Amino acid sequence: MYWTLELASYLEDAPWPASKDELIDFAIRTGAPLEVVENLQEIEDDQEIFESIEEIWPDYPSKEDFFFNEDEY
């Protein structure tokens, strides 16, 4: 399983919290690339409810990871 920012971006609007099956369904309905669906299918725990993309991809960058000062704009 591998994630990139582009692949993970397809799950930003997912109905969090969601189960593995709900996320797969969302990815298919929204036309996400096949890699997103394959990554979700590789998740081992079928019963777990995920609160956010960070639980699926722990290295997902947060807003703090970007050097962007919102106060400037």
C-alpha cells in the first residue's frame, strides 16, 4: 500500500468517520483512481471505524506541515 498527496486528496471529502467498506464505496462513486481503491482494500481491519485520513496514512501532512501563514492574506 502506498499513498501520495494526490491519492489521499480523493478521500478529503469522504464521510468521516467511515468504515473500510464505506470508504471503498465512496472512492468508487466519486471516480477515484484504481490505486485509491486498491490501497483501501489492503487495509486489514475490516471492522475498524476510521475518524480521518491520518488513521489510514499516518504520514498525511497536516496544515502545520506547510509553511503558509494564513494571517498574511
